[in-house]
Amino acid sequence: MKKWLTLFLLAPFVAFAAVGPLVNASTLTITTGGTWQTMFAKNQNRSTLWIENPCSATTQGITTAESLFVAFGSAPSGGGTSGTFELAPCGTLTMTGSYISEQAVYVYAATTNHAFEAAQTQ
């Protein structure tokens, strides 16, 4: 009984540990490297947010693999990345349930055409 209770309590957290694209994910690209761009507008009905930075330069569509930065609410001024989420190559950001931001979502990468995957659900 004690083992079952422990597994039951941990089960919700195991579900969030899974890595991989959502079924409705889209491949997006940075339109102008070195500048912040809006990925998703503010959405009070958002129930899931998923962003993945591909693992290699080939899957990112650029010469050298690099980080992708994510900001919520507003893009940092001056093109900096301080106070943002950094997704290193292979990095994933997943938000769902009561742990989700309803604010606008912005992305930044140094290189134009840097590809990444993203999805939101309502």
C-alpha cells in the first residue's frame, strides 16, 4: 500500500517529464537574427505552451547550433536576453495547467532562419 501511494503521488509529475513535440506543433523560424519577435499574442485561454530548440545546427537550419531565448509579457529592451528563459540546443520549455503564462510570448536567437518548434493549446 505504501509503495502504491508513493507512485500515485509522483505520477502527475512523471507525465510532464516526457520530451517530444506536441501533435499540433509548428516549425517556426527567427525572421531577423538578433532581434526579439512575437511568437504568440497574450492568450487568457491558453492551456498548454510548448517550445523546443532543436539539438543540432542541421535541425536548427543554421551553421552552428545556438540557444533560443524566450520572454513573457514584453520583449527585453535593447535586444538583451537578461531575465529570460534560455533554451540551449535540445532545450524544451513546457507550461500547462496552473503553471502557465497567459502573457504574450517572445523569442530571440542570434541567427536569421534559426528553426524551432512551438505550440499552444486552448
